Amino acid sequence: MSKDYSKYFAPSIKDARKRLNKETNTVLYNLDEELLGIGIDKTYSIKTYGCQGNLADSEKIAGIMEELGYTLSNDEDRADVIFFNTCAIRDNAEQRVFGELGRIKNIKKDMPNSLIVLCGCMPQEEATVEKVKKTFDQVDIMFGTHNIHKLPEYLKEAYLTKEKIIEVMSFEGDIIENVPLKRAHNVKAWLNIMYGCDEFCTYCIVPYTRGKERSRRPKDIIEEVINLANRGYKEVTLLGQNVNAYGKDFTDLSYSFADLLNDLNKIDIPRIRFTTSHPRDLDLDTILAMAKGGNIMPHLHLPVQSGSNDVLKKMNRKYTKESYMEKIELLKKHIPDISITTDIIVGFPGEEDEDFKATLELVKEADYEGAFTFIFSPREGTPASKYEDNTPNEVKKARLQELNKLVNEGYAKGNKRFENRVVQVLVDGVSAKDEAILTGYTSHNKVVNFPGSKELIGKIVDVKVEKAYSWHLKGKLV
Ligand code: 5AD
Ligand code: SF4
């Protein structure tokens, strides 16, 4: 098939750095009625990589596809439209997608009219788009994170013109409300409260792939939560790259993340969670809103990244180890039972042994009950990808191992404190190993397994914890 890139709308990392417009427009999604039905008798599948933001985006993609008449395929590799909703945060996430693209290359032999779509964060990177253009002829449509709502147009164009469709915006997007959603769960929901990130941590690609920070209007969020509560949803997780910056972009309204938590706490829904918090922007008002309890769950994910002030500075995190620990103290003072987890990067360029030791010290001091740990992965276009990095890979791997040992002790200790306590569990389903065992999450976000019948799935039940393990709790229904 010959290539026509006349539709090529290039991403630009340089442009993506710009923050041109403080104001955010809210636009209502509107489907051209002519397109209704273009998916009748056709199937789709979606493979989602990366964070909850992508899972939430996939629910929008599924919602749009079903509105167009497509049905979900029961074979991921054999659908009329195959989506790869991708992640760019680390190189290994990208390599997995390239591997998958290679693997399904031959689908076009059996299904010549099928379409392969690459979307999400990878198409927001110039280098990726170039690589796909050169190496992965099988990809028919590429679009980025700002234009999911235009998917129906891309499909129509791809069917009509048989050309490759590449449209990736590098400027800040609008907020599109009313996009149809097909939620993956019927009692737990993801809910975007804001998009984008303006922090520009030097290692991170997200401000480039997700654009500027823009908050949804409080009214739209509150209405959505009330609607979910009315439909029997039990848990809502508020999503944003830096939820503590929520509302800072409003020009006509003074309304903060703490205000949002306080308003959502009045709604009759059992559980509100949120992710992710930035330590610098986490304020006392938010801590006090959490301290009120109610439906705000006593768990906080507060990425620290490093315990070394030198490294934090090079990362542009805008806090010190000391100011971070002050926030931890405040959290523990106002919410004594809180469970705190974090993210840590080892092997950042220039990280010396002492820096790494400072990270280990901080992990002990903060008493984390869990952490996601990563080796630094240079992302093209970010400042840190150009920093001199002399640490050998073996040293980085050894540091990661040492850190993980400590982090695992934190997991075990954090679980142990629940032994003999009665916890509330939102039942997710049956255990993968044993149909007679139910599994779910406590308010503190710990996994609990216990014997019980399937009718309890989707309900919140009391469970007495009998034994704590490193990765889960075991208990009995009360
Ligand atoms: N290399 C390694 N880890 C990264 N993260 C973000 N960017 C990188 C990178 N370039 C980690 C951070 C962040 C989490 C979502 O991913 O710890 O909090
Ligand atoms: Fe990336 Fe930093 Fe923004 Fe988090 S706060 S998404 S690490 S730039």
C-alpha cells in the first residue's frame, strides 16, 4: 500500500512546551448524525497501556465506538478496528507496543479492511511518529491525547480515502464534555477532574504528551458523581496528573481541590479516592478535607521521587526532603490512621551513592506502605535526557533492588497493622486461583481475600483480618 501523508499533522515537542492560553474552553461533544451506524456489523478491540488516565480515555474510545454501532470483539487480535492506547512514560512501555504492532502485522492478510489505530501518549512524540511512519506500515490511524473526540471523523476518512490519518495536536486542548463513556466497571469509576500538567519535572514526558493543566468545571464533576451514585456506583477515583493544582486555572472562580473534596463528601457515595498528588501543592486545606473522613478514603499516594535535595533540585520538583517530610508529619497528625504510598526513581543522572542513601533514609522515615519504583528512563525532548549520566546500569539495578527490599518491608508492615481489625472491603470479584475466595480493597487500599459467595461482588462488607502477608490480607466475613 502506498503512503499518503497529506493528512499528516505533526506533533512537536517544542510547541508542546508552550503554555499559550491560560483560559480553557469547555466544548460539548457532538456526533455528526451522518456517522451513526458506520460501525454496524463491525467489531473493535482496545489494548490499554500505562496509567489510569489512559484507562479513562479507553472508556471514552469504547463509548464512541459503541455509539457508532461497533461491538467489542471477543478476540483482541481479530477486530475490524484495533486500538493501541499507548503510554510514553518509560522506554519499556513503548517497546512493548512496538512488539505488539509487529506481532499483529499479518492481520491485514486475513482482514484487509481492518484498521490499526495508535493513540494515547506515544503519537504525541515526534520521534515515535517518525518511527511508526518508517517501520510500521500496518498502522492506519494515529491521533494523540487531545483529539479523542474526533475519532468518528478519522474512521470515516480512513474508510473513504484509504489514506493514513495522522493528526496530533501539540497545543493545549479544550475540555470536551459529554463524550459517551463505556465504563469498564459497574461499581468503581475513574473520573477525570483535570487534564494535563504544568510542573515540567525534568525527567517527565507528561507535560508534553498531555498538554497544559486544565480543570473541569466543578458543576460537571459533581453532577457526574451524583449520577454515578444514583446508578449504584460505590467508588469514584478522581484523576489528574497533579490533582492539587485543581482549579488554579479558573479565571472566573475561586475553587480549590479541597473545596471539591468537601463538596463530594456531601454526596451519598461510599468512597472517593484521588490520584496523583504533587507534594508541593498538597495544602493544609486538602489535608483537613481528608481528615473529615466520611467518603474520602484514608490513603494518599504522594510521589517523592528522591530523598536527596540535590537530585530533587535537578528533577525540578520544587520541594526539599525537609518540606516533604513536614507534609508527611501534618498528614499523620490530622489523619493518624492514614496509609501513604509513593513513587521513586533511582539512577537519575548524577545520582551519587549518598543521594541514593538519602532516598533510603527518607523511605524509612516516611514509613511508606507501598511504592512504585523505577529506574530513570531518558525521554527524548525532556531536559534530563541531556544530563550527563555516568552511573553504570548494574549500579542502577543494584540500587533498585536494595530500594525494593526496603519498600517490601513497608508493604508487609503496613498490612500487619490490620491484623485482628475489622475492615470494610469493596468486593471486586473472585480470586484468580480459587472461585470460593472473594477479593477486594479496603478503605486503606489493601487487598483482602476471604471466603464468600459471589452475590457479594460489588458490595461493601465487613471482614475481620486474620493474617497479613506482604501483598495481601486474609480474613473472614463478620
Ligand atoms: N523515568 C523513570 N520513571 C519515570 N516516571 C516518570 N517519568 C519517568 C522517567 N523518565 C515515574 C515517576 C512518576 C511515575 C508515574 O513514573 O516516578 O511519578
Ligand atoms: Fe510528570 Fe512531574 Fe507532572 Fe507528575 S508532576 S506528570 S512527574 S511532570
